[in-house]
Amino acid sequence: NQLDARAGARGVASDLGSNWLLARNLNFSKNYLDSIGKVTVADIKRVAGEYLRPDRLSASSINPPGSLAKEDKVADESRAGQVQKFTLANGLRLLVREDPRLPLVSINAVFRGGLLAETKENNGITKLFTRALLKGTKTRSAEQIAEQIENTGGSISSDSANNSFGVSVDVMQPDIAKGLEILADVLINPLFPEREVSLEKQSLLAGIKAEDEQPTSVGRNLVREQLVGTHPYSLRNSGAAGSVSALTPPQLQAFQKEFVTAKNGVISVFGDVNAAHVKALVEKYFAALPAGKLAFENPPVPAPVTASAPVTANLDKQQGIVMLGFLSVPLNDPDRPALELINEASNDLGSRFFNRIREKMGLAYFVGAAQFYGLAPGAFIFYLGTDPKKVEPVTKELRDEVSLLAKDGLSEEELQRARKKLLGGEAIRNQSNEALAAICAIDELMGTGYDAFTRRKAEIDKITLDDIRRVAAKYFPSSLSVEATVVPSDKPKK
């Protein structure tokens, strides 16, 4: 990871700056990596024996309510309320959660769009659009937007994904009106100044160039292209260099007019707020948002996978990447929970892929799985990184393990471990108003409902081994896979 971070000029500059700031030694990172390479088993045992002693142990725990002995209980804090949903006159959906525990407020505005709104000709428009949104409005410059938010001790950011894009604002409780007013301003009144758009394009193009030098990114893009063909999900989230270079401010204005509409959006406001007060503020600041319509009610669906030969890309990095891709499901499909558990079971350090391919056989640097889904069927991808000389044998082992998964599903131990990890991770995530506000807004926008998180435990707990076997057999037969490999060129360097 440290080596990857230093692949570009930005990474090198950051590394040098951190080295000097923290260690007054420009070569600290190199020296550190050299030292890591010299560590022996004896060194590990010596240091563990010196520092990991019982007399040096400090332990703390956070326990579920009611689990502590009576004499150890502390007074209950004010509890967060339930999520409330309102629909404004123009069709904008508003989610509010009152949580007085901390004087903080998280605001999210999300809209359907993302890759589903793009073509090969304008690929990257959503990413450029979200960046340029914060670069000036009819009443504020980019500097004024940043300054006014920062003066409240808050922050504002924007991003895009496969099916959506959005802007988030975090402020202190006394500044909620200011946060909502600025949010409305950047969404409703963006100017997309020529100079600012040009600068953002340059930044985006630099990111695309850096992505083209990352073997995992190249492999992911390659397998998605093979898997979904001409479907928008085959496009790159950051866009392609040619299409991004050709984008113009009028195109961004047209994109804003089409997708930033009330019926196509959801706003969530979670934190130290009063629901009636929030509703009044949103009605005030977002009244000018056109009603519009909900986008992608009938999204395009990728064509079924047909038999195809493995594809290979060459990248002059001393690493080989192998990926096996399978067409997956849309997010509202009943098979989604089982696929999520398979994904979880395929990713931890105790997974069958990690234990056999990496630990026992020593064929891979890393191995795991990833998936994405949305309004249309997405992808499930098994991947690994290896020595380029080991690509052929490790590819066979990866295929074999996936075939066994398709045949037998998961073991009881694997299923229970995956269930605990998935539900535990989501429970920890949802303790944050910032994270929960984003999740509820996206779930409502995508049609699964803002309260989907309240049904998750029952949804995951009911999945059985038979469900896992059925789903694995349905989605992971070798005949439905595509294979992509990234390896160094065999041509000698000049």
C-alpha cells in the first residue's frame, strides 16, 4: 500500500512532506520499508514479549443496554428518535431523525443519476458535475461557499456513484439554517464557471491517468466491460479521458436541469434538530426546486452473459491481477442478502480463498471478492493479486474455488461468521448520524425504503445454508463467468 501511494507525483510529494514533518528525514519511508523487510520471527516474539504483557494491559468495553450489572449501570443518555418522512409540495422527500446526544447535524441531498445517466460520449459528466457544483453560484463564489461553511466549523462535499450523486453538509446545531441555505444554493443556482470547470477537468483527468496505472483498477474496468457490454455500468465512474476532455459548462447546466429535481431527490437531516423546524426550513429553501420526475423507473438491464474468451491487459507493474466476474442482481432482488453473505464470507482473513490460495499455497498477495448493485443488475467479482509468473496456476485455483462454492455453498461456520461480521459492521456504522443519514437517503432514493436498515437483521438472520447453496449455484457456474487478467508486457523495455 505504501508503494502504491507513491506511484504518482502527488503521492511522492505527500510522502516527502510527511517524512520531513514527522521525522525530519526525507528518506524515512524508504528506511522504514527496508527495516520491515529485515524483521524476523525472533524479532516479533521479542517485541511481543516485551510490550504485550498482562501488567501493561488496559481494557475497556461498550456494552448493550441492560448487559451490565445493576451497580455498574450509568444513566441513560437521551435516545435518538425514529426516522420521520415528509413529502413536500413539489415532491421532494425529506427524512429527519432527532438525536440530541451531540450538537451536530448531518445533511444529505441525493438524486438518481450516476453512471445510469451517462453514455460513452459523456462518460464522467456526473463526477465533473458534482465537483463543479461547489465552484460558484449566482450569489456565491467557490471561495465564499467554502469560507461560509468553514466559519461554522462545518464541511461540504459532493460525490457520484453508479446510480446516484449527491451533496452532503455537516454543521453544528445552531447553524442548520445556514447549512440548508448553502446546500439549496449550490443545487439550485450553480453557475459552472468556465475557469473552474476547466480546473476540475484537469484534476479529473489526472485522476484518470493515475487510475490507468493501477493494476486493480485496470482489471476492474476490464471485467465490467466484458460482463455488462454496452450497459452504462460498463463505464468508468471517473469517466474516460476523451469524453471528460470534451465536456462543457452548458452540458453541466443541462444535466442539472434534468436530474436536480424534487421528485428525483431525497434530503436527510439527522442530528440535534427539531423535525417541524427542519421541515419548515427545507420548505423555505427548496421551494424553488422544480418538481421534475423520478429518473430510471425502468432502468436498462444488461444482456445475459455469453461464453467469451479470457481478456488480458498489459501494464508494466510487477504484479498480476486476475478477476472472475459474474452478473449479479438489482438491489431490491430477494437473492441480494444471500449474495451479501457470500461476499462477506469471501473477504475475511479466514475465508476459503485466503486460507487455501494465499496461506497454504502461497500463490497470491491478496484475494477476495467485491460486488456492486443498483437499480439494474450489477456484478459480483472474485479477484486476486499475484506474482506475474504465477498467473496461470493461481487462475486455475481461483476457478476451482469458485466452482466449489457454486457446488457446495458455504459451511455453517462460514455462514455464521459472515452473518456476525455483516450485521456487526452495519450496527457500528449506523451509530453515526452522518453514516445513517446517507444510508437512509440512498435507500429511500433507490426504492427500498428509508427504514430498510430496521429490517436488515431479520433479513440477514433468515438466510439458511440452503439459500446460500441455491444462490451460489444460480449465479456462479463457470459458464456465466468472464475472466480478466492484468500482467506486465512481455516486450522488453526500451
